[in-house]
Amino acid sequence: MDNRWILFDLDGTLTQSEEGIWNCARYAAAKMGWKEPGQEILDQFIGPPLVWSFQHLMGMTEEEAIRAQDFYRERYERKGLFENRVYPGIRTLLRTLKREGNHLGVVTGKPERFTRRILEHFGLDKWIETVVCTADHRAEKDHLIRAALPENVEEAWMVGDRLFDMEGGRKAGVHTLGVTYGYGSEEEVRNAGAEKIAHSAREALEILCPGIRPVPGFFLSMEGLDGSGKGTQLEALTDVLGRYGYEIARSREPGGTPIGEKIREVLLDRANAAMTAETEALLYAASRAQHVRETIRPAISEGKILLCDRFLDSSAAYQGGGRNLGVERVLALNEAAVDGTKPDLTIYLEIGHREALARRVAASEPDRLEMEAESFHARVEEGYHQLLRQDPERFIVINANRSRAEVTEEMTEKVLHRLMKMESQE
């Protein structure tokens, strides 16, 4: 179908916006000299036009409600619109619908300038062809839906989480899909006329495009010397990517599967000091072969981001460099293990080997590899530098010899930029 349109509500359907909405409603009430609204009232602010909410939920006159709306928007424009997060799976939903030739739009009672800033901030705007918002506080949802659709539309859906979305869709003569992960209940959207119900973005995709495989996700790895702060920064990156609506599957090497975790125990056991360099490299490759097929590829095929603590680069640096096997030799040894599966993007936390080792030893008891002499860690560092020179486009290099907050800020900004660029190139 060449002219199929799918329209989405914003709050409660694409983004989880209660934090900003609640804070701004409290702010507006305080500026008006009204008692702070309770949670039951705040929950109902999500979805309807603001003036309607201040009138019907808090009992203000129309004049008072318009003033309260101005106060609300004063804080919202400055801060509230960023107190927000994209629901899990929404990025995959939008990417897949777009790939399948659907036309996508947003229809919301939120002002256009706020709506567009939110869509741009979270990188959703590249999939949205039209944005129709309330021009005044009296705008009805069916009027907005009709305004969003071309005259020759063949099929149209309204996707939303509140009765206003479902009632508006019915009045506008389009199909309705109620989602229950937002702010309305299943009972609410069903009673308002929802033709279909979805409990997640994944279910919504199956309803809108039955039997279609989602677009593939991305494979991200994080590398660095022991003591570079990978654990802390992996947690920070997971949190930020989740806020932007990326579904994250975390894994690690060696490990990532039941078999791989058993191999990990052997590799890191201090009792295995007699292990040869070749045995070590082959064990890492064996763990990786299982990891690629059992964990990495399935997650990517589901549209998720597979975020891995170490991958092939670690073997090249630690066994190729540290153990003197040679970077190229270790890469060749792993060709069958990875079978062409490589990270789309690798974050490398850059820190000198002396500083990294001092941090690591101070944190906890070192494992078998961390007990090696300084010369070993120096060769590992050089192994990484060789990989950076060979494949500079894949790496994001972050100076890790700074505060955690500084490292996190630069890392997340650069990773988000690269991910959104990769999405735009599809």
C-alpha cells in the first residue's frame, strides 16, 4: 500500500514524559497560588490539552487555566521537555515501519515548538513526515488527525494511550490502536473504541506489520585496559541509551553464554598460571564463537543494541600484543569464531597502562592477567594503539584520565551522535 499513514500520539505513546509534565504542573499550581495537585490528578494531566486539565482536573476558571498554562510552558520550555525518555522499542518500531514504506506522523495536543524540539532532541524526527499540534487550547483530536492526513490516504491508523486518541481516531474515520504501556489503562482505550490493543512497542509492530522482521539493531563494544573505568561507563551508557529508546542487551567477554562463562572461569583463574599463550588465545576464540551465535546475532536481529564489555579487540591487544603472539595472527585465528560479526562501533577508554594498573590493583585483588608484569601491560596498550591506527573509523576514543562525569558526558554525546548518524543512513 503506497499511501498508508500511521499517526502517533506523543506523551504516553512515543515518550514517557511524566517527570517533566508533573514537575511543570506543580510549578504552575505554585505560581498560581494553588495547592499542589495530588498524584491522582497529576496522572491525568498526561494527554489532554493543558487548559482542559487545569479547568476540569483542578477546578480553575478558563481565564485562570490559561494563565496556569503560561506558567507551565515557562518551565517546560526551559527544562521540562528534557525530563523525558523514549519508550523501549519505539526506535525499532519507527525504523521498521519506515523501512516498510509507511508514512509516519505525530498528532498531539502539545504545542508544535515543544513537540518538534522533543522529536529532534531524541532523534525521532528523521522518521516523522508530519507533525500536527494544537493551535489553541480548544483543538479536538479528530480535527488534528484529519489535518495530518492527505486527501488520497488509502489506510490510516491512530496510535495512542488515552481515550482522547481513540475517540479522535473513531470520529476521524481511521483505525485505532490503543497502547497500554503509557498512561491510559487497557479498559480506558478499549471502552473508547480501540480496534486493537498493544502492550508494548513490539506488539504494536506485529499489529501494524504482521509477520515483518524488525530492522537489525547495532553491535557496540567497549574496550580499554583493566582499570580504565569500563564497568562504570558501561552502566552510564546503558542508562543514557535507554532514555533515548534503544533496547539494550548487555554482554561480556569472555563469557556471555553458559559455555562462555565456564571458559571465563578457566581463563581468569590464578591457579592456571602455566597456561600457554596459544591455549589462552584459543580459549578466548572458543568462547567468542559461542557468544556470537548464541547471544550477539540473536539480539541484533531483534533490533536491539548489543553492548559488549570487550570483544575481539581485547584478544588482539592482550594475546596479540601482551603475549607477543602478534595482533594480525590473533585476528586471523578468530576469523572462524566471529564469521564476519564485528562491532558497528567501539568505544575505547584511553589511559596509560601505569595509571590503569594502579587503579585496578587498588580496587580489588587482581586476576591472572592483571598479575602480569608492567611490560605485558605496556604491550597491551600498544596492541590497542595498533588497532586504532588500522580501523580509526570504527573507534570512538575517549580520554579516561578525567573525572567519571567528564568521561560519561563526552562518551554519551559521541555515541549518540554516531548511532543517530547510522540510523539516518538506512
